[in-house]
Amino acid sequence: MAHHRVANQVRILKNRLLMLLMSVSVLAQAQTTSDAFLPGDLLPDAPELAPRGRFAVGVRTLKLVHKAQLDVLHTKDGTSPTYDRPLTVEVWYPALIPAGKAQLVTYEEVLGRANDPKRPLVPFTFGGRALREAEPDPAGGNPAGGAYPLVIVSHGYPGSRLLLTYLTENLASKGYVVVAIDHTESTYRDLSGFPSTLLNRSLDDLFVLNEMARLGAKNANNFLAGLVNADNTALIGYSMGGYGALNVMGAGYSAQAVKFFGQLANGSTALQTRTLSDPGFKASLDSRIKVMVAFAPWGMERGVWDAEGLAGLTRPSLFIAGSKDDVSGYEKGIKAIYEGAVNADRYLLTYVNARHNVAPNPPPAATLKPGQPLDDYQHFSEPAWNERRINNINQHFVTAFLGLHLKGLDYAKYLTLPENANDSPWNGFKPRTSVGLEMRHAKP
């Protein structure tokens, strides 16, 4: 009898321990998802347009294939074979969240570089505020009427489609369909030769625009059917993404860029098709893309554009840069692009004393682990700025710029500002919080 009593007590203790462990697990999960600070969450001093909009957010992954593309990484004697180029994209969109479902998602990413033995790929996860595979919110819920405007996002080299989730989720919550591209041969997982990035950035952007238009057609057999208006598109690019975005918007590459490309790609002249002198270049410019946001665009210091090429940019553009950018350059790099784009209505937002990382999510927790290479942390970090604050400021200004041009909202006051925020407070910022920023504006 005593044996049975002891056995029962052991079972009771085991059950209680199991319940305790389950409670701890649930609590830990809550603290690392709903209660934790996730990319894009607001700091107390976030500017006025940084908060999320009225829409819940869904997210899905799509696999696309761009057929018969030049494989410039296998060029021999100037001739390249072709291949079917796979492109994975992530799509965020206004969504309906069922009762009892949390608007939370776990993203899977890696640190390191695919082609660097000293920086092996290290998987990690981080959270976001969206629901995987959620049902779309019908476009009729859009206050502007019709389908939602499209935003295409292009990452750096290397990078991934998940590098700017603080911004992609935020824009989707404000009534945009946002698609971010994994540029093949340019991500952490598959990083390969630079010529692929130099050629394919603009081509990938245009292909994804066409695919989103196809998938968003009213009669399409797809969750995007009737949801997205590809005729009202913005293009956002960071670093090499900005390099490609400028070209898509009309800034044809220079003869020097073609020569540089040929030196890297075994004599290939494929980049010639993206220059102003090529007969097909102007025909490729797509009027469906209305505006561009270019974070720290690369290339000007390498002679990728000349005055004639930059003059080809004619659509409204927002440039965002750090005044100490040591990758793309500032005075002779990003600022020179802004000054040379004489035919565009353009803005230049500058983070004073920031370097190159003015676009990505904050450094993930995985970069803080002992023994992790410093380069992984510095791929995200800004030495003189709080990255979460940069994220909030970017949310504010990108919202203002896209809202003004794609939705006709009365947001000009958030962009028409004194050049130096240290001299006079800026609209939309709490007292004493716009310090360290500059905004320039020039018209054609």
C-alpha cells in the first residue's frame, strides 16, 4: 500500500513539474514574441508617421523562375550560357487575422557568407508582427479604393529578402502589398561572383514587377488576385539594391561601368544593355514604377554613372544616406548622385555621422553570441546611431514619401523641412528628437 502511495505522489510531482515546464515555455515564448522588442517596434521618441497603420499583416513566400537568363558567372571568351534563374520572394499584405490567432511570425535566416570559410553559415530565427499564410484583406478595405499599391524591395550584397522586415511589415500595415526579393547569387546563403549582381539587379526588379502584375490580375488563381495594383509601384533599394533601382528608374550605366563589368566577367558585354546608348534601354523603362527610395546606393565612386546617365532619372526619388558612408561614399557617392539627378524631384535624408547601415534591421541577437565574428554584427550596426531609432525614422519618411506620391495623401509637410534639424525642429518629430539629421530637396 505504501508503495502505491509513493508511486502516486511521484506521478503527481511529475505532472506538476510538467505543468510548470509548460508554463515556463509559454511565458518564454510570449516574452520572445509578443512582449519582446521586434524589428519595427516603436521607441518612445518615434516620429509621427512611424507607427503601423490600420491593417493587420499577412506574409507568404513565393518561388519564381526567370527563364533563359544570361549566366555571366560562366562566361568564356565573352560568351555566356543561359539558365533559368530562381528567385524567392517574400510578400507582406493587408490581412484578416482570425480570432485567437496572434499576429506573429518567426523568420528563418543565416549569418555568415556562403563563399567564406572563415564565416560559416549559422542559422538563426527572429520574430516579426505578421501572420504566415493569413487570408488577404479584400482590396475594398483600402480607403483609396481599388487594389493596394505595390512596393518592391531589393537588398544589398550580400543580403536577403528579410533584411528590412521592420519596414516591409510597416508598409503592409498601411495598405501596400510589399514584395522583397532574394537576389540569386547575392544572398548570404548563395553568395557568388559580383558580375551576377551587377547585371541582374535591375533585371530581377523588372521581372518581379511583371510577375506581381500577372499574379495580381483579377482572374488569376492566386491569393494576390485583385489585391495588388502593379500600375502604382514604388521601388526601394539598399546599397546594391539602390544601384539596381537607379538603373530601373532611368539612370543608365556609363561606358566605364561596362568596362569594369567586362573585366570581372571574362569579357562579357551584357551590361551594355543597361546603358543609355543601348537602343532597348529606354524602351525597358517602366511607367508603372512611379517613385524610388534608394538607401545608400552603391556605384557613383566607381564611375557607374556619368552626368548623362544621372540625367536620365526623372521620377520622384528619396535618397537616404549616412554622412560617413565608407562603402558607397557620401560626398562623391550618394550626395553626388542626388546632385547629378537634375531632372528628378528628389530628396536626400542624411544621418549625420552614420556609415553605410542606414537601412537594415537592428543586429539580431545571434550576432551578440561569444565567438561570433565581429563582421556579422557590423553588417547591421551603426556605431554612432541607435539602429532601432534609424528604423523608426525610416518608417516615418518612407511613409510620407510613398503616401504623398502613391496615395495622394497630404504628407508634403513632413518632407518640406529646414535643411539642418539641429537649427530648427522638424514637423512630425517630438521636441528635441530631430537632432543629427539633414534633409535636402531639389526640383528639376
